[in-house]
Amino acid sequence: YDATLAVLRAGENFLAAGGLAFARQQAENLPVEKHDAPLDFVITEHNILNFMGDKCAFSSLAM
């Protein structure tokens, strides 16, 4: 999906890319390669992690 995101983000329209994951999959550090396209947000069963600003913002999901 990295190549697809790069093409779509090169256009004039804004594109936010998000992912779904379990909270237990969260890691402090991950290897990053030159071709990797970052996600703008991730939704877990507990939170929404927003990476669109300078720092990660957390929003709790009310269940």
C-alpha cells in the first residue's frame, strides 16, 4: 500500500490514511524504510491514535 499512498498523496486532494490494530500490538519503535508511508491515525479497541500533528494525540473510545 505504500506505493499507492505515495501516488494518491501526490495529488491535489488531501488523503488521510488510517489503520486498525489491537492495542496490544502497539510498539514504541518500529523499523522504518525509505519507501514506508506513515499512517495518519490508528484505531484500536481502546483508543484513536492521531499522528497528524507534531505529537501523537490519544482519544479514548467510550464503550
